[in-house]
Amino acid sequence: MVEYKEQYDTLKLYIDHCAYEINSRKAFSILDNDVQEYAPNDTTRFDAYREWLISVLYLNKTDPFYFCTCLESIAHTYQYGKFAVPNAWFAVMKYVIDHTPCGDTALRSYYILQLDDRHSKWLEGDTTKPEDTTLPSLDKIGLGFLLNSDVQSPYSELWSQNLASFTSSPNPFMKETALQFTLSRMTYITIAVYDELGRLVWGDGRGASLETGMHTIAIDGKNLPHGTLYARISTGFGEVRTVKLVHE
């Protein structure tokens, strides 16, 4: 089981850092398998996996296959774990089929075939009664945000709830300052510091998906220019906040 967990962790880092690459979408099917294999007695892993998938859903805005494949992986997580929801898979796949960018001819044909295949297995299975065809709402399964945004512009006011705060202390500072922020859910974030001319003076552009709660990032002032600086935090959902810093 260790090899599955190692691969799972490695591929999550790959998506966090390289989601924009054309082949990044191929990682999701491997991750789906890894999450089923690495800890069979821990059913909560599917809920944690879903939270991470949602946090990286919008990282690649140029490849529709990325968005749709990530959504399909999200759909699979509802079949397992403590928060398994009957027919949630169908609800998510219906969204995939009915909405752009997943609704072009090629993608639509692919997902309809997947849906038909899944429907046949569902009708033949014992876990869900055949007469139970009610689909849960996206709001009920925590995906209501899909109805208020799209992959090209996912920047609705809904996401202001994710980044609860962003502050710096001490400020002004001489040797070091700490950026503190609070997340209300797992969120992909990047942090950078710029000078007054907008030039990047701290940060490498690489982000990460962080857990719910308070986080602290230490900023060493040794290599920073003196004067007014601006620290900026951005999330994978498009929210951006800025804090003015004074380096004495």
C-alpha cells in the first residue's frame, strides 16, 4: 500500500505545481486508483481527496479536458466513505454533459457513453434500488458553486468566504515579518511580494493546496529591498488580497 500513497502524494504535488501542463489531466485517473488502494480501512480519504480536487479544479483554464476530468474524479468520490451520497455520481456527470466546456461533441459523446455504462451497472447492482432515480442537487453535495461560475471565469463572490483573513506582523519590520491568513476550506493558494514598481521580489510562483485553518508564512527581509512592498495572496478560485508592507 505504501507505493500507492507515495504515488498519490507525488501526483498531488505535480498538479499543485504543474496543472497548466497539457498532460496534467492524465494524473487524475491514476490518483483515483491510488486513493482506493493506499488505505482500504480509512474511508475518510475520499472526502479529503474530494476537498483537494475542488481546490485545484480551476487551476488549468485553457484545457477543457482538465476541468472535465477533474470533475469526473470528484464524482467518483461520492461512491465511498462516510459522506457517500446515492446517485451523486449521476448528478455530477449530468452537469458535465449539460454544461460547457465539457459539452462539445467529442466530450459529450464520451461522457454519455460513460454515463450509460454506469447506469447499466447501477440498475444491475444491489447497493441502490433500481427505482431510486432521484438525483441530489449540486448544493446538497457541496458543488453548488458550479452553478454560479464557469471554468473561464470562476470569480464569484462565493469564493470570498474561503480566504477569511490576510495580515502581516510585525509591520513595519526590519529583519522578518510573518504573513498570516485563515482558510475556511481547503484552498489552493500562491503568495508573492512585489516592490512599488510591481517587480517580484519574493516568491517563485508555485502554489499549494492548504488545509482549513490559520497559516503563517515567514518572510525573511534580508534579501528584500527597503521601502514599501506589497504582499499578495491569490487562490485557485480567483480571489486576491493584498497587504502593504514597510521594510525599514
